[in-house]
Amino acid sequence: MDPLAKVSILSPLAMLQMHHHKPKKSWIRSVMSDVKRSLLDMSPGGKTDDADEEPDDHIESNETFGEFCTRQAQNVVHFLVEDWFLSALLGIITAVLSVGMDVAIEVLQHAHVTFYDKMLEISTYLAFSQWVAHIVILTMFSAIFCQIVSKQAVGSGIPEVKVIMHGFKMENYLTTRTLVAKMVGLTLAMGGGLPIGKEGPFVHMGAIVATLLSKITSACQYSAFFSNEGREMEMLSSGCAVGIACTFSAPIGAVLYAIESTSKYFAVKNYWRGFLAATCSAIVFRCANFFVTAEQSGTITAFYQTRFPTDCFLVEELPIFLLLGFISGLMGSLFIFIHRQISIFRSKNKVYKLIFRNNFLAFTVFMAFVVGVLTFPNGLGRYFAGRLTFRETMADFFNNCTWVSNDSRRCPDSILTHWTGGTEGDVSIFTSLVLYYILYFILVAICISINVPAGVFVPSFIIGAAGGRLMGETMVVLFPEGMRGPGGPPIHPGLYAVVGAAAYTGAVTHTLSVSVIICELTGQLSPILPVLIAMLMGNAVCKFLQPSIYESIIRVKKYPYLPDLPPSRVSVHTVKVEQLMVTDVIYITKDMTYREMKDILQLAPHLRSFPIVTDHENKILLGSVAKRYLTMLLRRHVLVNQQDSRNIGRITPAEIFNTIRRTSMRLSRRSPSRRSNSSQTRENSIPETARSDAVSNDQVEFVSERTISGNTLLSISPLHCPNNIPLQAVFTRPSSADLSKAETNADILLNRNIDLDEIAIDAAPFQLVLGSSLYKVHTLFSLLGLSHAYVTDCGKLVGVVGLKELRDAMANIYVRGAVAPVKPDRKLTSGTYLDMSQVHRDKLMNPPSTPPANGHSINIESPKFGNSLTVPPMAL
């Protein structure tokens, strides 16, 4: 054994003998210190005996037992408040809002049917008027309320949350006004009877509640925990899970669905927060439903409890479930395609614009009227149970009985009257199911795009259940005694409805967590194998043909989001980064002058960062610098020095205030028209480049001749001068000779070389090498949240690639595969080509507008129709 190790091991025993004569407290403290030092000596990175020993004061702790308990109690309180309490509060608040909305929706839907029955006793025409008017009026109020309070409440909300979760801040989407508009608008729209769901809006509401809680707790300055951006994303993810849990009271599937629908890459450390919030939400939701409706007899049961036997399916039925999944995948892709084409038609068709004139209310009211006419119970609605709500329809579809057989498994008449045309029973159940499937397939695709809050999850669930029930009833007709003949297990059409609902919904949303939701929804695990088989098949088919419904909406609204790559596309591996990148890059060199830098800033106003290279010949990438730092550098060395050069003899305070008083009195005597003409003259004197930048919402200040010259003093008071001009330059009296001297000094200052050592430079911007495939570039952009990356070859800057290039390459990936986009000549906002050959003897073309970095605000225009928002041209 090593002698040093032997000494280290035996040292604690020797120290016990050395310190036995000391007082008890001092002896214990000394022994613990010696043991700690001996453990450090035994560690691989510990000090040896030859090293200088630290004094005992650095190892010993003077903390008393009471101080120790106080510190641990504070840690426990902080842990409970920062994590457990906020997550639980998020679930409880969202669940309370959900229960209140559910009660209001049930009251409105019940009133719809009740008043219809009373009017039907008087006249059929009066009943028809009441049925249609109820839907039209409530839908109109919903659209008007959303338009007045918050236009961002329109639509599902999951696409917007998906974009926000990937680092882009969308204004007014996570505010209190949007929450109120979402709640009231969804309650009126669903209470009116539109075929829409509440899952998407509930996810949006949960995200809003999480954001509001984060803003409230950010005022706590005792800990940096609340001010962390990562914490906001954690709360946002938990809020999405709470929204799903409030829809079906399914906490496990809610967390998984929130991850699949809103995140590409999920941090496992946030897992338990989502489960805690979703569990609290589900508990409150169930308890509140019991106390409000008193239907569950005090026990927590499934939302749509099914009672399938353990052996509810046979091995021979698995190919039928596989076929059901294949059909669901095809129909799901067709549904996404139809919805996207409807949105494009409404935005481009001239006849549509001539009829509805881009009015947010006209088409919404028209679709409400169409829904009311089609679902009128005494009209076409009697052929497909138009009287029933989605909740009642789902209970009929999942019922463990048959609609066509005459044996003991036949459904009761109370259910059959819904699907056989009433008490007469002259309508075939196959006719009812086919009509239901086709009509709601089209109506849902249109109604989720009108100008009201609307979700797509629940309608997709119902459509899939209708398709599965249709196949199940067909199987009962083909095999009345079961697939194994008399004495064998019978066929359960309700099981086919469950499998069809899961397969179709999973195909439309591109998620697999629906299988977990369906088990929590029905309270049974017996159908899990058929559900998984059909769902995997439906997902594979739909993913190959179309993007998910949420990504399709993102494409229609043109949000800045990088879509997922579809599976089994060889082109994503063959297309290389050199086919996507823009080679004409504007860059900054070490020996560039301030004049050249000023010209670049003026002619490239949309770029927010510039690469720094060694020189024009080698172009070795040294780093990246933000535009605001270049602007600050230009102001510091040109503007301030220029103003200092004009500093001459000071005037007295009396002269200063007399000048201010005379100027104010002279301006007060001006007529309003003369004053407006003066303002217009000043506005016309501004250069075009400065005026165009002033109109834009660019947060980075634009540099122009107006800001460089310093002649921007307000005529009323020199104390209110813009552009942060020093006051010493204001309180001067320049002469004509001084002005000419200042112009000469300005030329000298602009011709100096820039000093990059004074500004913050990112010395390691993200780089890609030549030969990187589109698959690799897409993965890195998605995983790291990049907005752009520079392409280098042995350190030499050869190009830049951004989100815009990736989206252009993937624009038609489902039809043609990944294709390198055409690189047109880029133009600036002024309409001129960027040719800087006079500046640094090289032609510099404006590269693709670099997408805003994560956290940059996006200004969304007001919707022109429905919920199809348009994003103005930006640096994306």
C-alpha cells in the first residue's frame, strides 16, 4: 500500500486520540474538520501531504444548529413556493376556468334544445327560426367580442403556442385580454352549436395563465429563479399540459400530448412539473363536475366509461384494425389538404372577396347559418342526429352494443331513435353514419378557420369515431356470429369506434399520445393493442402525405417557424448546404473605415448582425457583431467627437433662458397652418432612408446623415434634443468658420479605421462546413433554436444560411421533395440593389434577411378574414 494513503487512512484514528482532551463541542468540530481533510486527501484530485494545508478556519463552520435549521427551512419554503405551489396553482386556476366554461356551454346548449322543443309545439317554421337564430346570434356575438377585445383569440391557439415555444415572441397572444376573449368567445361559439372543439383554446388558455403567473412572480427579487427565461418556457409547457387535462381529465396523456404538439425537443427536468399541474387540474375538474352535475355518485370514473370485456378482440381482427388505421391516415391527410385549400381559396379567390369583401363577420355569420340549416332536427338533421351535441354523440358511438342486430346485444331504442330518423325508424343507420361523416368532415374543415376560437381535437375525435363505428357495424353485418362462428366472441362496434377515433385524431395531429388519452378517457386498457396498431398506421400514412394540422395552419398564416422533416425523404440527405446558402454576404473587416461602416448600416437596415472577417481577400471568419454595437461605435467616435469639435465659448445662463423664452413666445404666435407646414417641411427635408426606417418597427436605431450631422435640435427647447446629443454641444454659439471646420473634422473622423476592441463581439458564431446535408442543418437549427448560421470552408466565410432558406427548400417537400431554392437578386427596402463597390471595391449583395434572434418581437397584422393572419415582410 502507498504510504501516503496509509497515513491518510489512519489519520482519523490518530486524530481521535489527539483531541480526546478537548471540550466536547470543540472536539467534535475538530474531528469533523480532520475527517473532511483526510477525505479530500484520498480523492483523486485532492491535495497531498506535501501541499500547503489550509487553516481550519476555512473548513470549520461557525453555523449554529438554530441557524442551520433556519436556512434549511428557507430552502424548503422556496422549493415549495417556486416549484410545487406555482405548478399546482396553475392547474387549479385553469381547471376552475374550464369548469366555469363547461357549465356555461352546457346551459347554452340545453337552452338551445329546450326552446326548440317549445317552439316545435307551436310551429315548425318557428322552431326552424329559433334553431338557426340561436347558432347565428351566438356565433356573431363571439366573433364581435373577439374582434373588439383581442383579435389574437381567434383560432385554435396551439400553432401560436408552438411558435412561441420555439423562441419567437408574438405580441398580445399571451395577455389577459386574449384570455378573456378566448373564454367568452369559445363559450358563445360552442354554446351556439358550432362543430368545433375546446382542446386547442384550452391549451392557449393554460399557456396564458402560466405566462401571467410568471409575470406576477417575476416581481420577487429575492431569487433569480423567477426571472429566468428557461423558467418561463417550463411554465408555458406545463400550461399546455393543463389545457389538455381540462379537456378530458386525462393528466398522463395531457403531458405527453403537450410535449408532442408544442415541442420538438423536451427537457426531462420539466416532466414532473407538467404532471403535477395536470394532476391538480384533473382533480379539480373532476370534483367540480361532481358537485355541479352530481352524476358520478362520488366516485372518480372515466369521462366516457366503456365496459368492453377483456377479450374484446380476436387476432383475426388485427388486419381489420390495420385497414382502419390506413383509411384514417388517408382521410386525415385529405382533411388537412382540404382545410389548407379552403384557407388559400378565401385569401386569393376574387369571387369570394367580391361577395364577403374581407369582412371578418360576413363569412362567420354565413357559416353559422349553414350549420343551423344542415343540423335542423326536422330537416336534414334527422338523417344524422343533428340534434345531438358532440358529448352525446361520442357516448352513443362508444356504447358497447350493436345498432343492426336483433339479439340481446342490440342497443336500446333511446339510442337507435337518434340514428334511424326518430320514432319512425325509416332511416338506415349506415345512411346516418355516412352522412354524419361526410357533412362534419367538410363543416369542421371550414368552421375551424372562421373568426371564432375553435379547436380541432374533439371534432377529429368524433369524425374518427363515426368512421370506426361505420366499419364496426359493417363487420357485424358480415359476421353476425363473430369471426369464429357460433359460440365465439362477438364483434364489438364500440371498440371499432374507439380505435377509429384514436387513429384519425393521431393522424390529423401527428401524435401518438392519443392512445394514452383514449385509455384514460374510456377507463380501460383492453383496447390498447388495436389502438396502437391503427394509430401507428394512420400516423405513418398521414406523415408521409401531409404535415400536421397545426403546422399546416402555421404555413397558411406564414408564421416564422421551421417545420418538421417528413419521414423517408431521400432528398433531405442529398441537398447540401452550399445549394441553400447565399454567397454574397455583407461583412465587416478589421481595417474598415467609419464611412464604409456607415454606408453599410444605411443600405442594409434589416440585418441585425454582421460577420467579421480578416480582410477582403482571405475572409477568415473572426466572429459576429450585432448592429446595435456598430451603431454605438459610430456614435461614440463620430457624433460625439464631431459635437466636441464645435465646442466654443460658453454663454451665460441668463442668455440661455432668454433665448428659450424668446423662441417659445415666437412659436406660440405662429398659426396652426404655418406650424403644420413647418413640420411638413422638416419631414420632407429628412432623407428617404431615414424616413423609411422611422416608419419601420425596428428596435435598433437607424443611422443616417441626419443623425450624424447633429442638426436635429428642437426649436422649442434645446433641453429636449433627440439622438442623445450632449448638452455641452447644445449650449454653444457656433460661427460659420466653426461649422466649416466641423465639416472638415467630420470627414477626418469618418475616414478613420474602426476600433472593434471597444464593442462586444461573438467570437464563436455558429458555423457550418461545406457538404453539410439539409437533414443535419435542419436538426441543428431545431435543436439549438438558431436563426442563421455562417458557412465556412477551412475558416473562410463562403456563405450564410437562415430560416428563410430552409423553409424555401422545404416548401414542396411533400410533393417534390427537398429542392434547392432559386436565389433571386435581393433588393432593399428603398428599391435599389446593394452595390458597395465604391465602398470597399467588392460587390456586396444583401443576403437573405436574417431571421430575428430568439426573443425578437413579431408584429402580426390584423386578420383580413377568418383566423388567417398575415405576417408582413420581415427579416426571416
